[in-house]
Amino acid sequence: MKTITRTDYSILSSPEIKNRLAKQAPIQEETGNIPNAAVLIPLFLQNNRWNVLFIHRSSWVDKHKDQVSFPGGMAEEGDQDPFETALRETREEIGIASELIKVLGQLNPLVFREEYKIYPIVGEIPFPIETTLSKMEVKHIFSIPLDWLADPLHYSLKEVDSPGGKKRKVYYFQEYEHELLWGISAFITIQLVEKLK
């Protein structure tokens, strides 16, 4: 049985979020020849309630078709660091200019199936804000309140089949307004809410 704890995330200010995220491992760590990727976890305040912005990926993309995720992607040659990768990808995918994003910090990087290393970057965006979606990459965007995501009754760890006949454990959230958050994006989300408690 889960232990139910409640955290009032509405009392967190941007500086407090930044402070809690500051206690992290160094942003750059060597991981052999695994390429780097980065995602932005966009937070915004609406009616004194923190929300997390997600994208619903299109069916045209090569990987993670029609899935819920954060804006992000693989590092490119011109990117100086994962922060720049996350901001560039956000600009390309949903049209939010980098100068409008206040970077608050990062979560611990993680390796996805030995394919690439993901650096989750946390940033605050203004609300309301205009977006321009890359139709080839993003079907639509939506948001979920942070306190809803933090409720342990709204997610669970399930055992699923993976390629090669192996079993693996994957986080799944309950559907929120017909959107299903699961997998690596769900894991990153749980990292965020745990770090901000």
C-alpha cells in the first residue's frame, strides 16, 4: 500500500524551486559513447497553481510516436551544453523563445535503454504564452497541475514486456483529460515531484 503524503506545491516560489534543484550531480558526466539528449520540463503558474507543460508527439516522428513527452531531443554539434539543447529543442518544437524561459535547474541525468543519456532541465515559462507547434513533431500541447502529478494515487509501477522477451518495470499515470503519461517521461516527472517535496 502506498503512503499518501501531501505537499502544497503552490507555496513554492521560483527561487525556492531553484534552490531545491540546486542539490544535484554535475550536469556533465562521461558515459562512454552514448550520445546526449536533453528535455525541458516547462513549469508555469496559473491561478497560483504550478502546472507542467507536456507535448503529445505526432505520428510522423521516428521514435515515441503519438506519445506524451517533454519538448526535447538529441544534442547537436553547435549546442554548448544540455541547457542549450533543451532550449533549442523547445524553440523548434513549440515555438517558445529561449529568452522567455527562466532556467531553474536540472534533475539527475539518466540513460535510456543504453541508447542515449537524457538531461532533464527545469524551466519556468510565462503564462499565458503564445506557442507555434512544429506540425511534423507535435500533435498538440497540454498541461497537468503539479499537485495532481505528485499524488501517489495517480501513478503506479507496472511490469511490461520489452524487446527480447525481458520484463521491465515502467511508471504509468492515470489518464488526465484523455492523455496518458508513462515511461521515461513519467519517471522524469516523478523525479521532479520528489525533488520538490
